[in-house]
Amino acid sequence: MKRAIFIVLLLQLGHISFSQNLVVNPEFETWTKINKPMGWTTAENCLKDSVNINSGSYSCHQEGSSTSKDLGQNFIISTGKQYRFSFFYKTGTGSAGNGCRVWCGWLDDNKAPINDPVSESFLHSVFLKSESWKQFSADLRPPTGAGYFNRLVRSLPNSITYWDDFVFQESIPTASPEEKFSDIIIYPNPAHDFLNINNIQVVQHIDIQNLAGITEWSSDFSGEEFVSIPLSGLPDGLYIIRIRTSGKIVIRKFIKN
């Protein structure tokens, strides 16, 4: 399901490239304690769970008990840019409460809340409940005066929520890479051990992202015209490769199997 959703997004957004995911520890793979995921500034009643996972090895198991419990991070943002926000959630089987909700918002440079009716309808008080993994996603444009995005979700009273695969990243409009850089050759596709890139001009940086926007491989370069990337550490699946040359970004898709 997760892969299918992002394939659709890629087809629909053929002229968009995605920058690095800004979420710290987005898949809950690193924990300082069993109840403290690394990087999360707010993680109330968040427990390490290795059974109910959407991807990776762990998720956050959060119980609302008698009051709502929050999970969140803040991000520095720039007005005039567009961002993508998404996550996967699942509510506990037979949970008596109303599930979970989105409670995000914009903050000014002093971290005071900003009222933004345009985004409030889908970033503030959205209720979610599902006994199977579902994805919530939204495209966001900061209002005037915003300096931070307060990414906050919460489990409601008497509810259990499993959280996984959070993404918050800038969307960068670019010209279609297939039109302007059709001479770049990426092979084989599907690839297994190595992915080769030929006929590049003044390459500066290459990174490979999975469909959740997580960077799986990244390296700087010094103008090479041929690059061979080892893929042995990547799980099988569909990936996005982003090639930055002098002043231009080339986006392609490939399959690793």
C-alpha cells in the first residue's frame, strides 16, 4: 500500500523533486530508552513496538489512557516554499476511544502560534481511526510570518495508536529532468549489485531516497562523467535517484531487486 501511494504521487508530480526528509528518527529505529525515541521533542506514552510496524524494525506504540498524549517535533521553515507532510498510523483493535488526530500548526520566529485558516482544516483537529495501516499526507505552504512548523499528532483518550514513517520535506519545483537530460544513461534498471550512471556533466552530488523520502545513500563528487553506485545495502524496491550537477537537478526512478 505504502509503495503504491508513492508511485501514484511520483506519476502525478513528474515535475517535482523532493528534498531531504527533515524529521529526526522518522521510522522510530533509534531509541535512547524503551519509552524515549531519539530526536522526538514530545513523545508522551510512546513505547518501542516491534510487532505493529509499517516498515523497518520498530514503531511508536502510544496509549491515550484517560487524556490525550502528544507526539511531535518542530521544524524551521521558509515562507514562499512548499512542503510535504505525511505519516502512517494504525489504531488499536477494539480501541474504545476516537483514535488519533492531527494537531499541527505554524509558529512565528518566537514560536508563537499563527492563525492560518487555509491550512487549519487539514492540519488542526483532523480525526483518524483505522485498524489497518493508513497514510495521512498534505502539501503545505507556510503563511506570511511563519518561522516554524509545529508537527504534532496525538492519541485520544482511551485509544491506542501506532505511528510510523513520518516525512516533512521541502518540495522543489524543477523542469522535467526527462526532457532536459535525456542523454544521461542509468543502467541496469532493474539493478541488483550496482547502478551505473553514464554521460553526466559536472556532477556534484548524488543521493538515493526510498519512497518515504528517506535518504538511503549519498555522496559528493568532483565532476565525474561516470559513476557506479553499490546497492548491496539497499532493500529491494523502488527508489528515487537525485543527481545534482552544476546548477541543475536530475531526478530518475529505478528498481533494486
